[in-house]
Amino acid sequence: MSGATSKLKIMLVFKEIIHRKFNFLMGLLAMITIVALVVAFYTITKATQDETRLLTRNMGFNVRIIPVASDMNQFWLQGYSDLTMSEKVVDKMIEQKSVNYSHLTATLHKRIHWRDKEIILSGISKEEREPMGSNKSKMIFAIPPGKVYLGYELAQQFNLAEGETITFFDKEFEVIKTLSEVGSEDDIRVYFDLATLQDLTNMKGRVNEVMALNCMCSTKNGDPLTELRKELAKIAPEAKVIMNSTIADARENQRKMTDKYFALLFPIILIICAIWLGSVAMGNVKDRTHEIGIMRALGFSAWKISSLFLQRAIVIGVVGSVLGFALGTLVSMNLGPKIFNVTMVAVDPVFNLLYLAVLLGPLFAVLASMLPIVWAVNQDSAKLLNEH
């Protein structure tokens, strides 16, 4: 008997949907819009966070690890330490799994006179190593052995182009890239593979700097440099840390701004959509006041009457969630590439949102419809009959 009653209720719900198509479509449109907005907002915000991470990462390395005995006056005047340390300092940091550094890149720098000009030779390790063992995109180029990258000013002053050969320490190297102007001493720099420059300068296994990125977004005391120095003192006491606080602060502030943007707008969207869906539900209830009055007069309980409206809300929630997810994903994937230039491929469907939408969408629809339903079923039946 209960099965037959359930089937009858379902039939009544679908008959009511067909009978009041416009009101149902308005409710469905509201649900589709709600889910589409949430999905598109979340997907694009996630892409924004990825975009922000890459843009701030591209500000450059914000941590420099140099020999502990370095003369800082000389370091800042020359741009690098004239002391060296073992390249194994990177291995020590890799072995310490919990270290808060990333993109560890060993480098060696040396100033020389070349063609009557003072220039800087820089050797860069082929790999950017990660203490946590993660795979990350490279921040800087890798140079093949026997090749060099040439700074902008050197290429201009000596009229050197890609494909030409130049000589250092009686060895020939092919210029495979001439770099764009950056407005710093990098414009008079020649980049080599690290091992190649170590061999040229008889400094095998030695480096005078390890460039890195601080991957600790924030600390309990708000002082990441102190934390980094404590870590390094335990791992490699022969080295010390210098942090570019301007880059670090810019990266942290940008990340916090993106998080606040999401935290502020997301609840506002939900509240507006809930009011919209509730208004549609109120319209449906008001259209059916005469029916509700008859059912109340015939002795139907408030729960039985409410269940008819709630089942309708569930149908709207399920169908609207599926269609809303499809629409929201389509919108984000079409708008995303126009907004983001660095991480276009990162604007991908988030299928976990579909499962959440189908689970939470009907619940949201029911909650948004609850107030009008409770109002209607608690009205006097005579009053409801007179309102028609």
C-alpha cells in the first residue's frame, strides 16, 4: 500500500510539473543558474589561484643560499659571493624531506675580461631539485653542454647572433639563444651548463650560490626567513640564507588577496541564489493555495502536503545540478583561456563538483523552499480557500 502511495505521490508531482510548466521552468532555471555560477566561479577561481601562483613564481627566486663566511659588502657590490661551497649542500637539503625550499638550483658565477669588456659567466645546474620529491615546472632554462645563452648587451655590443660560435678559455661554444633586455647585470652575462663552467674554471663540484624559492606561504610567527635559517643551520651549517623580502611579500599578499576574493564573493552568490530559488518556491505555493486548502480540509497532514512540494524541489535540485554543472563548466572553459594567458590548460572540468552538486543541489533546493512551504501548510484551510 505504501508503495502504491509513493507512486501516486510521484505521479502527482510530475503532473503538477507538467500543469505548471512555467513555474517549474523558472525554478529549474534558478537552480541551473545557481549551480552554473558556483561551478564557473569555483573553476575560474581555482584557475586564478594557479595563475597567481605562476605569475608570482615568475617574479624569480626569492631565496639565495651562499657560503656562511661570505663578506656581505663584497656580495652586494659584486652580485655574488667570491667564496664557494660544495655542491653537496643541495644533496643535504634534498635528503631533509621537510625542508621549506623548492626549485633548488645550484649556480657558479665568475667575472672575467673578455674582448676588453668585464662580463659575468654563470653556470646553472640542469635540474631544479625538489626536497619534497614533487614534480614542478622549471623556473629557469637548462643549457646543453657546449652551448651558451648570451645576455642582451653582449649580443648587441659584439653583433653576435644565435648559431654563431664564441670562445672562452680556448674552447668554442655555440650561441643557442640571445636573451631579451632585462635592464640588469644579466644583460652582460653568459650562461653555461654548471658542470661545463666548473670544468672551465677548475672548480669541479663547487658552487657559490644555490637559488631557491620559499615554498612556505606563511608561518605561525609571520617570519619565514627565521624559519628558513633555522632549517638550514641544522642541515648545512656551512651555508646561510638571504631572502628577497620584496618578492616574498608580494607573492604572499597576492595569494591572500585571491583567497579573500573567493571567501567574500562565494557566500554572496549563495545568498542571492537562495533568495531567488525561495521566491520561485513562494510563487508556486501561492499558485496552489486553493489546492492546499482543499487538502487541509480533507484532513491531509502538514507533512503529506509538504512532501509534494519537497519532492518537486528535489526534482529541480537534481536536474538543475546536472545541467548547471555542464553550463558552468562550459562557461569557465570558454572564458578561462581569454582571461588567463599562463595557465590556459589549467581551466579544466572539476568533476568532483558534479558529485557535490547532485548531492547538495537537492538539499539546497529543499532548504530554499522550506520557508514558503512551512508558511503555506500552517495557514487556516478556510483562509486558503478564500484566497483563490
